[in-house]
Amino acid sequence: MNIHIRLPDNIRVSLLTLLIGFSFISNIQAEDIEFNTDMFDVNDKTKIDLSQFSRPGYLMPGEYSFTIYANKQTLPEQTVFYYEDPADPKNSLACLSPVLVNQLGLKKEQMSSLSWWHQGNCLALESLPGADVKADMAESAVYINIPQAYLEYSADNWDPPSRWEEGIPGILLDYNMNAQVSQQKRGGSSNSYIVGGNGVVGANLLAWRLRGDWQMRQDKRSGFAANSEFIWSRLYAYRAIKSLKSKLTMGENFLASDIFDSFRYTGISLASDTNMLPPNLRGYAPEVTGVAGSNATVIISQQGRVIYQTQVAAGPFRIQELNDALAGELDVQVKEQDGSTQFFTVSTASVPYLTRPGMVRYKLSLGRPSDWRRHVNGSMFASGEFSWGVSNGWSLYGGVTAEKNYFAPALGVGRDLLMFGAMSFDVTRSTSRLPAISGVSESGKSYNGNSYRLSYSKRFDSYNSQISFAGYRFSQEGFMSMSEYLDARTVGVRQYNSKEMYTLSFSQQFTDLGLSAYVNYYHQTYWNQPDNDRYSLSLARQFDVGRVKNLSVNLTAYRNHSSNSKDDGMYVSLSLPWGNTGTFSASGDWDNSGNNQRVSYYDRIDERSNYQVSSGWGHSGSLVSGFYSRQGDLMQVNANATYQQARYSSAGLSMQGGVTATKHGAVLHRGNQMGGTRVFVDTDSVPDIPLRGNGAIVRTNNWGQAVLTDTNSYYRSMVSVDLNALPNNAEVAQSVKQGTLTEGAIGYRAFDVVAGTKAMALIRLSDSSYPPFGATVFNSRKQQVGILNDDGDVYLSGLNPGEKLSVNWDGKIQCEVILPASLSDKQDLIMNLLLPCK
């Protein structure tokens, strides 16, 4: 077939654009394309190399690095081989390897019916009727279209397990450091400092994640010796078991149970991981709310292990970054700058234990109980639980925890009440015997009793309200949970004998009034101890007053009563916009130690930095404070300072970040979830490339590398180059990479970035002739930087001084060009650069 195009003599056609357009005409399939070279305005019609454009859809046999699209969903970038078609030597076929086919997400019955060619290394496409493969060289991509009936379930942001990536090997160190210095003036002057921190050291090898949690603290007061402590609070390893949608953990762990109380142990566990399910089937993470009377440090721990700590500004705070795998009660400390501390607990009990029809969820654990200092406490134990979706709306669940002198079976039922919410009820019976300890009256005694629990959850859509969790539990006097038993066997006496527990979390939106309300209630009674209570109420309203828009008023009141302390408080604030990004506010707080009133101004410096300055007065005198926060590429930094007349002056600094090292390099970066999933990004040694991923914005370092830690496990995450902020001397062929990573993985995303000077050049051979039209130019990194036009003209990009370029035609390198030792970086485009090709 011949293609002839007649053009007016006074029009010079961009032959390159025309040819590429012809090479991808989709409806020309059967025959090769023959170009009539008479239409080309070139001096030597023999100096034309059109082999790469002559056959539509044809790729020369060889190795190609492509991005793979399966039904418009991106798979990890990988190498694709093209081989000669055994049935037609003039044609070539894409080789879909077994590794690639496994990532397509085919159903099991479809996988079993596949056939292969090229010694079993390539998929025979005819075994997938209706499927087709197309390559797009301009986009460096392969598009695979498969009938949806052949595929497993997938969603817009979730991939089936066959597409999950285990990541690359590497090591990591995440840290969260806090430092505070203060001078107290009450009862004489004294100086003190506190340095604390926690973090995770880890290593990834194939599917295994090795982790070590550490925490440290050092404090010094005038007249006292310094106290220092550094401990490894937890050493463990885990991996995903994709086929079971479960997580295997070995080492030191906490019992994560929906039925039994949590306790620490050393051993092994295998548990269904709801994070591996589609997003609409996953659980929720607990949140911690409270009020800070000043710039304060919030520390969240469980049985002595620090889980999370951060510095917050004065006023209400809400922490929602906790892992949804936490179970049991969390201990919360709010350390104020004047030395006072709030203590309270948060229950992480989940919503009713419901499972979809036909599904079974389970958790199995085996080991020996131990404390956070690795002291063994008790004999070997075993624990197991399950939840079975019996039918639509009904779930049966239960389990057992057993040790040499402790046995506790449990059985419960959950019911979806449809328009009335969801409810579950279960009964646990424990039988236990304390070891005999000389001189301890209760030692050697046996105890038994029942514990009854009722849980309820409901969202009232018509009223814009939700009961996130409501629960009631009653335990007989002889009942002991496993954690209570372990405490009692250590000292020989029951210290906390639980009786009743009430929990409630309720939110309400009054849309017409612009008012929202949030209530949290926790009440715990004991057979042998005073009651514990925690109440909190938050109200927020937005409104307008004349020309002043978006005013807001907030009220938070709380009560913490325990056997050792009573702490009541209230916080009120009024805020109004000020300028383009600022907010002016007036607030007051009252607690047992007195009251404070202050005026504050908050503003953003840029999209990464913000600050707040405050001034006010309290029962002991005037005060002034400031708070600054910045999310940098290397770390997140918070700094604060406070001065209160006649009481104290204080300054604090916190830094959160990490370092991730792989075979590709080591990168300092800011942190997110300690030891969690992250993406190592490589921009081919080109620095200062702006990247976006899950809301985070970073730039590559001097070596063209960056790490994005804001990455969710088992979600399809996207990393993209911000083309609007790309440096003028850089170009990127494909700006988006996607993939799904397993928990704790280090993903790897490489972008083919061409950086350097741009030029219009003339390439000449040693005999003063020029390479044929259509010849391609590659740099030393095998990136294509130009295609020759007629008379050896070429537009080149990404040029660097002294770099060697290769000129290819007829399928091989024909000559090489060495760029000048200096290239002007003051021009956007260098004109008429003469380059000899030898």
C-alpha cells in the first residue's frame, strides 16, 4: 500500500509529526505502510530511515521498559519483550510473562485455562478470548484490555492481591524527638530540661518486615542528678499472607482482640487483616481528644510502650493518626509547660463484631506473657477467636484464652438491625487460680465468674447524628480478664477488680444552625476501688455577623475523675478570619489550678509552614507564647515558647522524620507512621524535581531521590511529578506512577527525567554528510533526546556539558557525539549548535 500526499510548494511540512501520526493509524492493520519519499523536502532521498514507522503497531523484537495499563489501571513499570511472531515473521508479539499475568487479577478458573508460547514464558492471547494488547511508543506504555468477567474484584483505589507489591529490600530508621527546657519561679528558681523520643528501626527482606521499637528519656533538674533511660520496647517481625488475607507476626506483640482484653506477650500470631479488604469493609482507628492549657506534649502509651507523642498548641486537640490495629485501653498524658500533667484513658473497643455472610475472620496467638521490660509473667498461653457471618445480618463469634492456671471461653452474637443500627452481645467466663506467695492472703485462691458485654452502633442520617460506639459491660466479682490475672499473679493480690464499664461516643450536626456537637463518655467501676469517670463535650458553630463572614465559636468541657485525682476544665474560643490566610481568636480556659485568657493570631507562611502567637493573662500574671510548625522535606519541626509572669518560662522543640536506605541510595525524609509503608522515588539523578503523593509534596534531593511516607497499605497509591513546578531545564516522559504496597513495604518508583540545556543542533558525519532522516539520538543514560529532521537538523533536550550522545539508525549505534565542555545555562534554547558525529 502506498501513501501519497500532495502539498503546496510553499509549505514546509513537519515530516516527523506527520510520520508519527501515520505510524499509529489504528485502522491500518493488514499491510505495511510504504512512504513516498518524493514528498519530502530533503536533498538526498536515500538518507531516510523510516523503518520504525513503516508498519502500524509494529515493534522490532527486543526489550522495552513500559508502563503497563490493564483496563486503564496502572501496573508496576516493568520490562516487556517483543518476539517474532511464529506464524508471521513480519510481525512481532508482546510477551506477557507469568509475573505480569499474575498481576492482571484474573480469577482462579481463568488462570487455570491459560496457554503459553515461547517455551512457556509468554501468554498465548487466544486463551483469553476478547483480550488484546497494544503498545504506544510515544507514551512508552502497553495497554492490555481484558473482559471484566475474567477479573477479580477491584475498585477505584483498591487492587486485588495479585497486584500487591512487596517492595524492595532496605533498612529504615524513624524517629520522633522532643526537647523542652524550663525555668520555674514558684518557691525559688529552678531550671530543668527533658529530652524524650521514640521510634522504629527496621529492615525489609522480601515479604518480611523486621522491626524494633525504641524509646528514650533524659531529664535533669537543678540540684538533682540526671536520669537517663533507653530501651527497646518491642522487637518483632511480620509479613502478609496474601492467600489467607492475614498477617503473621513473630516476637513481642500485644494481643489484638475484639473479645478479650489486651496484654503483652512474646510469641506468634496469625490474624485476619481487615486492611487487606476493600476500603468499605475495613475497621476504624480510635481517636484521642482533649484540651491543653498551654503548649503541651501529648504522650499516648499502652502498658508502658509509647505509641505516639506530639506537641500541640494551647486549646482543644484531636489526634486521629493512630493505627486501627490498636486494641484495649490507651493511656494518655498531657504534659503542660508549667509542669502539671493530665492523665486519662481512652477505650479502643470496636463497633459490634459483625462479619459479612459466608465470611470468617479469625485471630490466633501463642506465646508467653511478658512486660515491656521483657520480664516473663506466666506460663505458655494460647488464644483464638473467630467471627462467622451466618446469614445476612447475623454473625456468630467467640473464642478462648487459656493458660496453665487461667481459662476463659467466650461466645457472642451480632445482629444488623438495619434502620435501628447494629448490636452485639457476648458472655465470657473465666476460671483462674493465683500462685501461692508466702505472707500474701489472697495467694493460692481460685476465682471464677462471668462477664457480660452489650455493644451498639447507629448512624441517624435523617438527624445528621451518629452513635460511633456505645457499650456496657458487667463483670461478676470472681471474673478476671487475662490482663487482670497477670497483674494479680505478679503481686498475689487483685488490685483492680472491674465491675461495670460504660462507653459512649456521640456526634450531632445541626445544619440549619451551623452547629456541631460531640460527646464522649467513659465510666468504670470496681469491686475494690473508687470509680473512674471521663466526660467531654464539644460544641462548634460557624456564623456571620454583618460583613464579617465565617466567625466560629467553640466550647469544650471535660471532667476526669479517678482514684488519685480530679480534673475538671473548660475551654471557650471565638475566631474570625483576618487577611487572606490568618485567623484572629480570643479564648479562655478554666481548670483546677486557675484560669487563663488569651488572644491569638494564627497564619500560614506558605503551604508547609504556619505559626501562632498568643498573649494573655492568668491567675498568676500575664503570659505570652508562640508556636511554629513546618513540614520540610527532611523532617517535620515544631517549636514553641511560653513565658508566664512570676511562674515559669519554657521553650520546646520536636522533630519527626526518618531515613530510608536501599540499594538505590539513602534518603532523609519527614515521618508519618513509624515503621510504616513508604515509597522511594528516583528521578534518574536529577535534583529538585517536585513530587506529589497522597497529599504530600516533596522535592528530590541533590542525588535525585526522595521518600514519600504518606502512603497507605493496600490502597492504590499514586506518585506524580508536579509539572506546573517542574524546573525549566527538565522534562519527564511519564509523570504518574501507581501501585499497591503491602504493609511496611518500601515501594520503588523511577521517573525517566531528562534534564539539561535545550538546543537546535546540526549533526554532521566525518565526510560532511549527515545521518538519515528519522535517526534517533540517545544520551548516556539511554534516554531518547531527539529525532533527526532533514539535513541533520535536530531539536535536543537534556544536554549536559561534556556528555556523550549516540546516534542510531538501522537498529544500531552508528556514531557518537561529544558535547562541548561548556554550555550556556542563560538561554532557554541554544541555536545552531554544530556537532560532529564520529
